[in-house]
Amino acid sequence: MAASSMLHVRLDDEVKTQGNAVLDALGLSASDAVRLLYHRLVADQAFPLELKVPNAETQAAMAEAHAILREHRARFDNPASLIEDLEAHSGK
């Protein structure tokens, strides 16, 4: 494993509080965000990133996925239910 080092950043308290709230909604910590930023800077050789808080539909889907994982259950009772749901939402 490569050696690591600390990065200390000064932020206005209100910006830090508001930023951490957004990161929390994205499922990231401040450290995760900084690591992600640096990896993308190196890979892209440019300032990257346009992350946004998920909309209500996406948040609902994420909550459902977390519940399914937490409860160790399947979303559909059988393959036919899955196909039926896919067809109902395919826009056809």
C-alpha cells in the first residue's frame, strides 16, 4: 500500500456545515469527497465533478435498495413479476 499523508483544509464554518449536509445526502464523507476529487484531478488532468443530490425518485429507489439489502429479501417474488414490472415501466 502506498504511503499516505494528511491534508488540512480551512473552511468557513457555515460552508463546512452546509457542504457536509450535501455530502451526507450523496452518501460521501468529506474525506471521500477530497479523495475522489484528487483521483479525478490526476486521471483527467482537469478539475472534474458535477455531483448533485439525487432527486426524489432516485432517493426512493436508493431507499428501497437499502431496505432490500438490509432485510435480505428479493424485490420480486418470481421472474414473471420482474418481467411484468419491466414491461409496465418500459414506456411501450
